[in-house]
Amino acid sequence: MTPDEAPIHTFPNRLGILGWLGKGRHGVERYLYVLHRITGLALLLFLLLHVFVTSSRLLGREVWERLMALTHQPLFQWAEFLVYLAFAFHALNGVRLILVELGFAAGRAEPPVYPYRGSLQRQRPLMIALMIVAAVLMLTGGFEFFWLDR
Amino acid sequence: VRETKFWTWQVAAAVVILVVLGLHMAIMHLDGTLAMIDPAWADPLAWGNVLARAKSALFTAGYVLLLAATLYHGLYGLRTMICELTPSPRARRWTAIAFWSGGAALFALGSYALIAMHVAAGTPA
């Protein structure tokens, strides 16, 4: 049996989607994980629509300008701003996940002396810094959408 | 091993998206802010600007790369969630087949539109 053919060991996911809401005591990172999934799903839905809308350019200038006039309606503008917020959060939280995945921000090894510091506590300054950057991006976007574009 | 490869591609796609989509979002959505620096950045959705970007080989290649990376990243993410919720090997197999074929169809449509626009924009009227 090659490694590719080896069965994947799975465990019953008793809570299902309810498990995303967090049952028990969790740090803020747990809620960032849930928000990362929700924003990811929203961005994927937007991407599928976006592929069809932008492909309509092939039908010519008139079709494109009619579609763009539709997307300039207030409802679409709000939806577009929500997509922008989702992007800003998902991107910056994604940077955190990649850095953690690659082993950055874990800090130097420490002796296990009370009061213990868990890995999440060590990574928290990185999380706070990246969420501040995300907030700045969101504010810049808000300024753009609701001030400059009007 | 195969799953590890898929995961590595997922992280690699995220890095590509971060750079290319970051630029795309800045150009398309922060145009008012960028226009304060250079008025040429204003109104990226005007037909003339759409054609100018389509004419550029760099923009076209960047969009094709972005399309591939976002489709892979998004569909792999959704597959992960589905696999978490449904441990049945049959459901996993069908999810993989549906996502690979759906993703390939969307990539074909999107990249065809990009390349056809690039060719049309470069053709003298």
C-alpha cells in the first residue's frame, strides 16, 4: 500500500457546524477561525459571481456599461463594501495563519515554570498587530466607499 | 502525502492571492485614494480603462494567475469544510470530482474571457 492509498483516519464530527460556534472556553483566535471560514465562504460566492460578471465584457461596451450601472445601485455598493471588509479580514488573518504555520511568532523555548504561557498567548501580539492593520484597511475602504465615491 | 501536497498548494495559493488580489483590490476599490496621488488611477471600471488593462499582457497574465489561485484556494477551503462535516469516503470522492470539474470549467470560462479580451483590445479598430 502506497502512502496515497492509506485510509484517512476520521473521527465523528458530533457537533457539526454548531461546533464552529465554540462549546467551551476558547480564546479570541477560535472566533477568528470561525470568522475566517464565514468570510471565506462569502468571498467564494462573490468570486463565482465575479467570474460571470467580468466575463460579460466579451459581449461589448453596451452590456458592460449597463451591468456597471446596476452595480452602482446603493444595495450593490453596500454588498461590495461587505466583500471588501471580508477581504481585509480574511487576508490579514490569513497572513497570521501562514506565519504561524511556518513556525514564526512561536517565540523562544521557555522552561515550563508557572505561570505557564501557551503558544496562543505568545502569538497574540502578532494577532493584535495584524487585526489593527485589517482595521486600518477597513477604515480606508469605508472612507473610499462612503466619502470619495459619492 | 497527497493531502499534504494539496495543503502546501493551498498555502502557496494564499501567498499568490495576497500579492495579486491585494494589488487588484487597491486598483479597483481604493481608486479614489490612489487618484489623489495620480489622477490616472480614477474610475477603473470605465470602458477605456477596462480596455487598457485588457491590452496589457502583464495584467492579463496576472488575472489568469489570480483566477487559478482563488479558485483553487476557495474550492479547497470549501472541500475541507465538507470533509469535516461528512466523513463518508463516497461524499469526499464526489466532492473532489465536482470541485475539480467545476473549478476547471470556471477557470476555462474566466481565462477564455481574459485572453479573448486581450486579443480584441490589441487588435486595431
